[in-house]
Amino acid sequence: MKVVILAGGAGTRITEESAIRPKPMIKIGHRPILWHIMKGYTAHGLTDFIICCGYKGHIIKEYFANYFLRNADVTFDIKNNQMEVHQHSAEPWRVTLVDTGDASMTGGRIKRIQPHIGGEPFCLTYGDGVSDVNIGEVIAFHRQQKTFATLTAVQPPGRFGVFTLEKDQTCISSFSEKPSGDGAWVNGGFFVLEPQIFEYIDGDQTVWELEPMERLARDGQLSAYRHRGFWLPMDTLRDKIVLEEMWTRNEAPWKIWDVPNKQ
């Protein structure tokens, strides 16, 4: 099954980093967050990727063009125009990089990669969020539901300390820092999709999360896999710092490729 990753947005809420590189290329532990996402899928045996490029897409292309050299010991014989590779550590990836336009919306980017999908189901996710979701279970769940689309539903944690104040009350009686959230389920990405979903997308300016998903829901063709584990999108610089700290402390829940019992 192919994995499609949306990597073309400008990342306007994290301009400190995205001004010089596309958001999926912002690094967590010296590796782009895109690499972390791909490693997560690889842990579940999915290694055929289609990257939807857009804003500063050439940086993503250059990264993969030089990926082999970044991970190998080499000798360059300049005189004879030869290169000798002594050892290498390469991922088992097949990566197709598609220019889906600088101004295309998420639905438009998905529509543009249709020729690379064919008539097979495929996975889709965003290029800025990590999770320990069991992709194999999501795929199995999707097949059981027999709908055109399955999303991973998550409950994001609260971001701020909360407390209650009754009318005219000035003394806080209880306080909770970073509570579990309000219990609402939100779209966490990590979709499994059937090729029929392309019929729900009109063109470049279609936002996947609006009309296509709304129509799929009305038609009874949108299922939700509940994921109660770790999930965090890198929306802001604060999120980037949190992820970086987790990785540095070797406490990154999304690093499932080194934990066999989580695969």
C-alpha cells in the first residue's frame, strides 16, 4: 500500500522555521519531521511513499537526492571522476516526489497524485504530525468498515492550565496544568482511503477537510478509528520545542521503530 504525505504547505504558524524551509523539513533531533513520519510507517512495513511537494519543494527533492550520500562513507576520486562507497545505511524506501503546486489546497494536492495511485487503496497523512498509532490496525479497521475513507480520531491534550471561578469568586480552589482536554475527538490524519475519494475532489482549490470530508460523512463513507495514544502536530514553535525535548531525552513515544512490541 502506498503512503501519501502532504508536504506542500507554507507553515504560516511556525514562520521562525518555515521561512527558510518547508514545514516537513523542520528538524527534530537532526532529522526532518518528515523522516520521523516515514520511519513510523516503515515500522509497519509500508515503504512506498508519494510526497506532495509545494512550498519550497526543491528542498525536499534535494534532501532525498542526497540522502544516500548523507548516510554513507565515500571516497571521491576527483581525477578519475569516480565515487567509491565504503559503507552505507539506507532506508528501504521508494519515494516519489510530486510538484502539486505552491498554492494548491490539501484536496488539490491529493487530486494531483491520482495518476500515481491507480485503483488501489492508500494511506494519507500530514507532513507535520507524529504519533504512535498502529497503522496496521487502522488499515485492518478500514477494511472492516468498507467505507471510502477512514481517519484516525484523536483527543488532543489541553494546552493551558485550567481552573474554575464562580461568580464573584477571587480565590482559586483547584488548578490543573495541561489537563487531558475536553474529551472532543478531532481529525488526527493517518487516513486510509479508497480511490473513490478522488471523485469527491474538484480541483486545486478544494480543501480536503471541508467539502470532500463533509460529503463523505453525509454519504456514510467516512469512518473513524479511535486512537488513544500519543499524537502531536507541530503547529507552532512551542510544539517543535516539545518534540525536540522528547527526542533529546529519548522519550519520544512515536519512535516505534526501535520498540518491537509497539509495531
